[in-house]
Amino acid sequence: MFRPLSLYVGLRYTAAKRRNHFISFISMTSMIGLMLGVAVLIIVLSVMNGFDRELKQRILGMVPHAVIRGANDVMEDWQSVDRAVTENPHILAAAPFVQGQGMVTGHGNVRGVALNGIVPEQEREVSIIENHMVDGSLDDLRSGEFGIIIGRTLAASLRLQIGDRVTVVLPEASVSPAGVLPRLKRFTVKGIFSVGAELDGNYTLIHMDDASKLMRTNGKAQGVRLLVDDLFRAPLVAEEAALSLGGRYFVSDWTRSHGNLFQAIRMEKTMIGLLLMFIVAVAAFNIVSTLVMVVTDKTSDIAILRTMGATPGRIMRIFIIQGAVIGIVGTLVGTTLGILGAFNISAFISWLEGFLGHKFLNADVYFISYLPSQLQWADVAIISSAGFAMSLLATIYPAWRASRVEPAEALRYE
């Protein structure tokens, strides 16, 4: 079967065993370096994509996309506000809340927490918490029973179980005949949830009626939390909804409470991607040294081909093909390993944590407690294309140098 001379010779040079084993070693090193660089870059970017996804699904599934608060932190008629905002086509659901800060004490231990008074029937429409209940249910929160739902990390630190009694202390004082006393109330643990994030240690839920009594809002909600269809349009949607109400309301959204974390992850992904791309570039440009040594080793062969009529352009194509084969093999193998690694890195880290008995990601420190991974095929395409393009560019100088070989000068001492 007919094959172009450049392709035939280039493939022969790639597959042939060389007299100089050092050149073979450098060629293999270049291919392995390119392979590892591509694989590591795919895996690392998949992990960063996983953190990005977990931020959206877990953290932003628990905290409100946007909040509309009443003047003086009290909403006189939250029912009418609820009905009005849900008429906006971009708002999927709304739920009232009463929110405050306090401390929970149990078995002699104390933890600071965020107290969230909710209406269970509506909370499940704006939050993912019901999907992450380990024990109990949102329906166990009933008005007047003073029940509380806590996270698994908080339950473990206070050694609490369903049915245990805890004391909730607010950072406010009440004046009584006995003097100035802190405001506190006994609650019963009704449920435990786990979203695998920092919220497991500082997020609690109580019924809104009980929260209203505890925080003395006279049965009124402090605001309404919104679930929007487009996370990144939440600030604009919330502002439009508040303006349509016609009164005096204050608006906040997730970009103010957790936006810095989201921006940090995106910045880290960009910077890590650029840094690791330099590794791919170094591995790709190792092909330069490989081909330069091959050109030196094959100088007499090049001269013979030139005397037989090979043009400088054909000589260039021979060595471009040889470098391209190294780049294609390294990129394809690296891409395959990267895809396999991205799909299995989470399970491997979980196994390694169990084997070593050490938790790499502690929910008390990080916003999730496991290593997530999400492979995006667009990243794979960009990384593979960049790796191959850089390896192809690395072949130009050695190939040009080979085309400049003078036959008479090269064969003088042969």
C-alpha cells in the first residue's frame, strides 16, 4: 500500500531501535512526562469542578439563594409576601424564617450555632435538608413542642441522640425579679442531618413559632428566603421581587454570604490549571531535545536522503511526524489515565482514609468532608488539544535544523 515517504520514514525512525540508548531513554522520558502532565491536569481540574459542584448543590442547597427581609428585621405579613414573590417566573419557591445566633449546651459541652426558625411544610421546597436527614424528619418539628434538628457533627461533639434534651442560650439578657439572666430554653432533639459540609456543625432548625417565642418577634417572620431557577441571577431576581412588593424591604443573596468561597474556588481552578499546563509544556518541549539528538544521530541518513532527491520540506515532515507520534501517544495515554483517575479519585481517597485511619478533609475545617470529582469533557478536549499542539510546536525547530543539513558536509567523513 502506498504511503508518503515522509510518513514512512518518520514512523520507521520512531519505532526503530537506536544505537544510542540515551536518545531512546530521553524519547521515552518525554512521552511519559507528557502523559503524566496531561493525566494530572485532567484529574486536578475534575476535583476543582467537584468542589464547584458541591458548593452549588450542598452549601447553596442549604443556605438561601436570596432573602427578602422586612424593615426593622420584622415582616408584618409574610403570607402576602410569599404569595407575591412566587408570582415571579424566576422564583421557584419561597419560605418564611426567623433567624438568630445562639449557643447549644449538652452533656457539659457548648457550641455556637445558627438558629433557623422554619415552617417545615415550606422549608422542604427551598432546601435540600430533607434529602440528607440521618434520623428523624422535618415533620417532627411541631409548633409548641420546642424540638430542634441538628447536624451530625454537632450531635457528635455534644454526644447527642434523638430524644436528648439540650439548652439553647441566646446572647441576650432578660430582666427578672432574680436579676439579669440570659435568655434560654430547653429543646428536644428531633432529628439529625448530614450534608457533609461545615453546616453539619453549626446549623440548627426549629419550628418558626417556637423561634418567634424564643426571639420575641411576636409571631412574625423576619423574612422570606427564595429559591431561584438561575443561581447566578439570584441578586437581580431578588431585587426585582422586592421592588414589586412596593414597601420597604432589604435584599441579600448567596453572593454576599458564600460568594467569596465560590470565587476562591474558581480562581484556584484557573491558577492551578495554568500552573499544571506549564508541566505539560515542559514535557512537550522535552521533545525538542529528543529530536535534536535524533537529528544529530541521523545526520548521515539525512544527507543520503538529500542526495537521493529529498527536498528540505520533506526532511522537515519526517521529523515533525516523529515528534507528533510521541505527542499523540503521550497525550492519548495521559488522557485515558486522566479520565480513569477522575472517575475513581473520590473512591480511592475514601479507601485511603479508611486504610490510614486519617481524615484528609475535616468538616470542621473544610466546607465538605470528602474529595469530590466531576469530569467535564470540555476540559478534557482543551487539555488534550493543548498537549498535542505544544508537542507539535516543539518539533518545528529540530525539523527545521534537519532540513538545513548539507549533504556534502555531512558525508565528508563517512
